Amino acid sequence: MSIKLSKKIMSKLGKTNAEFELIEEGDKILVGLSGGKDSLTMIHAMKEQQRRAPFKFEFIAVTISYGMGENYDALHQHCEEHNIPHATVDTKVYELAKEKIRKNSSFCSFFSRMRRGYLYTAALEHGCNKVALGHHMDDAAESFFMNFIYNGQMRSLAPKYRAENGLIVIRPLIQMRERQLRAFVDDNGIDAIGDETCPAMRFDVKMPHARENTKKMLASMEKEYPSLFTSMNAAFKNISVDSFFDKERFSI
């Protein structure tokens, strides 16, 4: 089955890469592959970029298994079919979570932190110098408003940063909209993995409401202001730090 990537996706990927110097000559990149629409779009876009780019780079897709009986055979077969190197890392995060997470407590950050740690370890084991994550513009906007509303912090998702262990973490899809990624898997008839593999679904805990509420708020705002996400993308690059209440940044 041949994969069709829209011109918009490849154009945005190329522009984002050039703007933030995400993928460069000689890179070996570990790509976090959950099997969801975002990471599936990313591996295929990077495969096409590998073919088009005037520089050479390698990448390997890595899936983290939480140790709750997940079956990633279909995902591995999909990668084999499209000549994308793929590995699965088996962990016992699910069992560990039973001990670490108390009833009615937050669990998303725990699983995210553990998954990121295993990806970093796998990257070093495979000789990678970068890790690619599948966050998109909607994620960045949601993170900004969640931090703003719930944590009293002006914070979002950087396109590129250095982890404590020296690895460079990149987000090639960070300027794309979630609907573009959903359209990619739908148009190509790819079976993307959804919430059924989320380990939190098996815990007797309150489901997180902050992100869902933020999604609804942004959807409502976008109806009223259609250019909302375009403006946010521009605003994230045009930050007047001396105009806020941080006395260390006053321009006097």
C-alpha cells in the first residue's frame, strides 16, 4: 500500500525543520511511535523527508510497551511494509504504577515521565543523538493555556531542547494542526491506535479534565476567531518578556 502525504504536511515539515534546524546532516534519530495518528504521520513524513532532503540522516521508530499485554504486531508489520526500522521496548511501568499512583491522583504525568525516560535510554542504546516526539500545534496551544489557567505559568512546548542527558529532543510536527494528522491516517486508511492502549483507562482514578476542557475552550475560541492558531504560532515567536510582572526582566 502506497502512502500519500499532502503537500501541506511536507511543506510545513520542511519549513519547520529549516526554521529550527531540527534534523541535520548525519543525525540518527529515535522517533517515539505510539501508533496514534500523530506519531504515524511523523514516521511517514520523516521517511519522505529522508528521500527528499539534500542531507542524509537515519531514524528508528521505537514503541514503549507498558507491560499490560499490548500487542504491537500490526504496528511492527506496518513499519516493515514501509521499510521503517522499528523496535519495541518492554517495560513494567503498569505494575510500577499500581504502587506509585494512589487512588484519585494524577497519573498522566507519571506515565509521560516514565515513557520519556525509556525513550531516552533506548536512544542512547541505539546510538541516536536526537529524539523526535509527535506533538503538534494544538498540543502547544493546549499546554500553554493549561499552564496559564491551572499552574499560573507562561509555558508551552519548544520545537527543540536539550535533555539533561545531552540528547536533543525535537518536535517536527509542532507547527501542524491536529486535523491535518487525523486526515493523513483517514485518507490512507491506516488503523491508528487510540485511547484503548492508555494504561490510565485501567485505573480506578478520576479521568483528567483539564486537557479536555482546554480543547473545548480553544474550539469555541477558534469558531469566533478563525485565525486563533495562526496568531498563537506567531505569538510564540514574538515574546515581549519585559512587558510582564517579572522584575528581573524589566528593561530599566
